Amino acid sequence: MCGIIGYIGYRPCVPVLIDGLKRLEYRGYDSAGVAYIQEGEINIIKSQGKISSLEEKIYTKDPLHATLGIGHTRWATHGIPVEKNAHPHMDNDGNVALIHNGIIENYQEIKEDLISEGYKFLSDTDTEVLVHLISKGYKETNHPLSAIRYCLERIQGSYAIGVLFLDRPNELWAARESSPLIVGVGVGENFIASDLPAFLPYTKDVIFLEDGEIARLDREGVDVFSKESGGVVEKEVKTIPWDITLAQKGGFKHFMLKEIMEQPRVIQEALSGRIDYKNRSLILPELDSLFLPEKIHIVACGTSFHAGFWGKYLLERLAKVPVEVDIASEFRYRSPIIGEKEMVVVISQSGETADTLAGLRMVKEMGAVVLGICNVVGSSVARESDKVLFTQAGPEISVASTKAMCSQMIVLLLMALYFGDKKGTISKKIKYEIFDNLGSLANVLEAELPSMREMAKSLAIEYSFARSFFYLGRGLNYPLALEGALKLKEISYIHAEGYASGEMKHGPIALIDPSFPSFVLATKDNLFQKVVSNVKEIQARKGPVICLTHAGLEINVDSRWDIPYMGDILTSFFILPAEQLFAYEMAVYLGKDVDQPRNLAKSVTVE
Ligand code: AGP
């Protein structure tokens, strides 16, 4: 996600902005910029790459005595990470400057309208429509609050914004909807930021802005208004008992935990702008421009491979399209056959995994069409694919991939629904059920995560004796079993194997004994009874069993873990965090380095 900082006070603002942006670097970014009012104009300095590049540009200019400014680190979602797309953005008259974190879903139509009215756009971002709309509103109303409300009434999507007006040098404006924004309350100075670390050295007194609120900061204080009514909203100033290190992870002990708990928001972001719930239709222009494939080859590594394998089950079930899934390091050396009407789907969170990239380049040379599913705008996979479906999960810092897989699964589900719809292979009943459940999935998961974490913690302690685990599942749960095993292996260093539970009797069950637990996915689907039989086979050999299932399902195991049921497909979005939390709590209990496990790198850019 992008990082936002704004300052109004008595200090030279630029050093405060730079210091704040550096404290937000953990959020991940690819460009940065600042805007400040000095000598009667809005100065904007921005640069691609790290904050150090921005600093080089800034400190070559005159001594900076501006005391009002905004700063931004950009995590690209629309528009590749080059200087023109970095924030802040300014209107054509140089009267308004703005920074933004979030996604404006209807920016294309607004941009077309504004261009037809003569507005000039300098970037490829969705954000730029905001600054032109505010400028237009300000010309009509000559009041910042009315101008900002004018803009926000016309957009759909998520935002946290900071706004400067050239003729209002004693005011800093901000607003939020679904993206985080906090106000720091100082003495003779006030701040806005995406996250606490940005201004924690200056003040621990904060106002938490809520969705639909607009804030006006000056050197004496803060006023908050309602976007809907424009009326004043009374807000409480709270003091944060945090030290700076904790705040770097938004209050979580590890990035991995933060990213697991972010998954409800990630689901919303991955769906954002891609579903019309009213008409139950999909908005996937990236797929509109491609052909309907007669076969799909999915290529990926690690967790992304497990996501692709999960996607295979869905694409074949809902869209009746044959799918082959390959681990990239095998695919690139096995002389695959890619037919004319066949599509290659490359999945990569980082977009830089060497084997995956090599597979992509190989099939491009064969003349195949490549669809990328990627989380990093401007990454090699994103740039070299013919079309890209971005997972919009925000930067994933922890080496163990968690929220990325969740977002990849959402994109794969949308793909299966899209192709199924086009081919008429999915019934309206099933489609409507999935759409309706997708709309509430994030909220149900948000409510469930705290109790899931408690359960994961108690089970991790209870089973910390284990030196090996089986993870077992059938059908759609088989790829999830593989992922659960990988998570446990890579951060707790306990050996774990994922298996199709029907495969146990073909050899692996020889390993079962009281010291060898099995983590079984026995959720409500057409294979449930088969899994119950597999569990009985394990229990006959005195193997302990942890079982993810649903309330009301008949299955007797040592450790039962009931998760919500939202249809057998969306149940996957509860299985995934349950496995992630179990691995996380086990690693913490065993005192492992959760975010940087031994021998591992976040992106494997070498063969
Ligand atoms: C997952 O927890 C691992 N860190 C690793 O398997 C990862 O998924 C794999 O290296 C692929 O990375 P990518 O998605 O960035 O291509």
C-alpha cells in the first residue's frame, strides 16, 4: 500500500515529511514525492525508486523553510512506477496538490469526462482524477470542504487523501474511505499519516479518522466533518501507548501476522472494481481482450503454484476448460506442448521469480499468449505478460506468502466465473450463490479471525511435540493441504507433507503412529464422507488428528476446529488463514524467526 504523510506546524516541513516517509518504507513502494508551499507556489518534487533518490533532488534546491507540506510513497496499482505517476499530483492551474492511497474504481469514465472538459492529465494513475475534481469543485465553491465533498461524491473506491490549496497556506485537508488515515495532534503542529510510525517521534496523541470523514488541520487544531452532511463531527483525541518498533508493523508482532489479518481487506481489494453486485456481472477488461482458451496451462512456484492448482479445480468445474498446472522449474525443461487456442497463466506475487519468468519467456518465444496474475505493478512478469490481472494485495513483506495466495485465489475464482459465464457452463443458481457470498466473505472472515487465532495458538502448543505432520485434503482442499504443509515447514522447520487424503493407503499411512499427527481438511463437500473414512484409517493406527470442519458435521477426532461454511468454494478462504495461523503460532511458540526464516528469500530471483 502507499504511504501518506502531511504536516502543518512551525518546523521546516520537508525534513518531517522525509523522516515520516522513511518510517513508512516497510509498506513497500516504488516511487516517492513531496509537495510544499513556498514563495507563493506549490512546489512538487518526486522521483522513481527509493526515498534517497528523492532526497538528492530535494536538497539541491533552495533552503526549505516551508512549514506546510504532504509526502507520499507509491505502491503502484494503476500506471507503472515512473516519476510522472508518482504522487503528489497537481491540478492544471497549480492551485491544488494531492496524495492518495487506495483505488478509484470509476476513474476511467471520470477521466474521459474531465478530458472532454479540457483538463490535461499528466499521468496514467487513477489518483489524478481526484485533484482535477477537487480543483473543479474549488473553482465553483471557493471552499476546500465543499470542493473535497464535490469530488468524493463522484467517485467509487477506496481512498486516504491529503490535500493542499495554494491560497490556503494555513490549512491541510484530509479524507478517508476504506484506506487507513490517522491524524497526529501536536502542540503548534499537526500531522496526517497512513500509519502511526510516520509521526510517532513527534506526538502520541491521535485522532482516528473514520470512513466518510474529512479533516481540516491548522497549526492550532483539527476539525473533522462528515462527507455526507458537511456537518462537524466531534472526535476524541487518544494517546497511543506504543513504542516505535511495534508500530512499524501496525501493532502486530510480525509482518506475517499483520498480512494474515489483512486478508479481509485483501479480499475486498482483489474484488474491487471487478464485480457489479447489482447485476451480478464481472468487470474484467483484461480478459475481454483475450480469446476463450480451449486449454489453460498454469505455471508458478511455491505458494503461487498451490494457488494455481486450486484454480485448476475451479476452472475445470465451473468453466469446463482443461487445465494443466506446472511447477515452473519443471515446466521450463519439459518441452511443453502449447496449442494455438491455449493460454498460459503465470502466477507470481513478486513478479520476479526466476523459474516462473523463464517459463513465461519460453512460451512467449513459442508464440503463446500469457496472462499474468501478479501483485507487483512494473515487475518483470507484469511487464512481459500479454495481459495482467493484478491481485492488488499491497506489498507482502514476510517471506512466508499468505495474503498473496488469498488474493490469487480471488482472481482465479473470478476467472473461472468469467469463463464459465462466457461459455454458459455455470448455472445461474451457482453463480448467484457465489456472488452473494463473495459480497459478505470479507466481513465474515474479519469477524472470525480473532477466534481462529486463539484456536491456532492452543493447537500449536498442544501439538508442538510433533516432528512431522501430514496435511490431508481432497478435491479443492488438496492444493490447500499442500499449502498448509509448506507454511508449517518453512517457518517452524517441522517436516510436513501435503497429500490427497485418498492417497494415504497407497504407502504414506505406513508412517502413522502416535507421534505423527495429521491436519485434515474435512469440510462440507461431496467428498466429506470419503475423508471421514481416511480419518478412521489414521485413527486405527493411533495417529492423532486435527480436523478443520464445520459445526454440525459428524466427525470424531482428537482436535476439532470448526470454521464457517459459505459454500464449498468460499470455505477455502477460511481454511487458508487457519493453516497460516497454525503455522505462525507454532513458529512463535518454538521461537523461530517468523518473518525471515532460515535459508529463505522473499523472492527467488535465481534458479
Ligand atoms: C511461500 O511462502 C514462499 N515464500 C515461496 O514458495 C513463494 O511462494 C515462491 O517463491 C513464489 O514466489 P512468487 O509468488 O513471488 O513467484
